[in-house]
Amino acid sequence: MKHLLFGLTTFILFGCATGTTMTQQSDSAVPIVASLPDLGPAPELTNDIWLNVDSPLRLADLRGKVVIVEMWTFGCINCKNVIPSLKEWHSKYKDQGLVIIGNHFPEFSYEADLSNLKDAIARNDIQYAVAQDNDGATWRAYKNHYWPALYLIDKQGHIRYVHIGEGRYKETEENIKALLEETY
């Protein structure tokens, strides 16, 4: 089993990042979220190429919003399987203060081509912001090693939840709602 070391907290691949113990992978075993741990300030986004937005997004400008930074690449089947949930959350919660950012870090050279990325965004009807991260600056700033990976960031710019891989959609959505309800 692979591990991702982030700060002082270790997240087990496909495991629960909330600090609760879970013995099942199914969404039916969703823990009640009393409070999410503060995993520290989220690294700032430095990407220059952005799609679906008028200008580059910066976390400093998104204070007061809940942000998901999703590490993905369009050729990854696991990433493709997460897109429907991201699209649903974007549609459901964008007016309540959720901002989703797809940080696209390519695994293969054809994924680095901007026109291929644009085609993938259109093909998947992705409406939320996508940042091209061909040099991996954001990927490395988050010390990320996996596609897909979701970083849920609170209104103050702190990482509060991390999920690696597919699944745990209900748990993730409950954490989104909990962070949206927090006062800033």
C-alpha cells in the first residue's frame, strides 16, 4: 500500500483522510464530520495558463470560499471517473461559495499539449476552472504523487481534507458542506 506524507499526517492510499478509522471502501460507511483537522496553509497556485476562467485564480483571492484543488490528467481513467462528482458539486455548491480547480499535470507528452487539454475539457463538459501545470510547480508544491487527488481547502486557505483516488464521494460531499457552513 502506498503512502503520501503531507506535513505530519500520513494518508493511506484510498484511505480516510479525516483521521477517522474506516474499515470499508463503500460510501455507505460515511463518518459524521464533527470537525476536520487543520493540515496547514494550502500552497498558493502559480499556474499561468487557465481555462474556463477570465484570469488566473489565486488562493489568496479566494479567501471566504471553499476550494477543491484536484490533481488530474485527462488520460487517467481514475481521473475520468471522478469528473462526474466534481461536475455535480460544482453545479450544486458554486453559488454557496465552492470553487473547484482542476490542476492538470500531464503524465504523458500528448497530455501536455494545450489543444489536447482543451479538447478533453470540452469532451467532458467541464465548466469549472482548469489550470495547466505542465512544469509540475503546483503538483510539487502540494507534495502530490497521485492522480486523482483532492485537496479540500477552507475559507481561510487551509487544507482540511485530502482524498487520493476514486470513491468516498458521499464523505467528500459531507466535508464540502461542513466547510461551507463554517464561519469565516
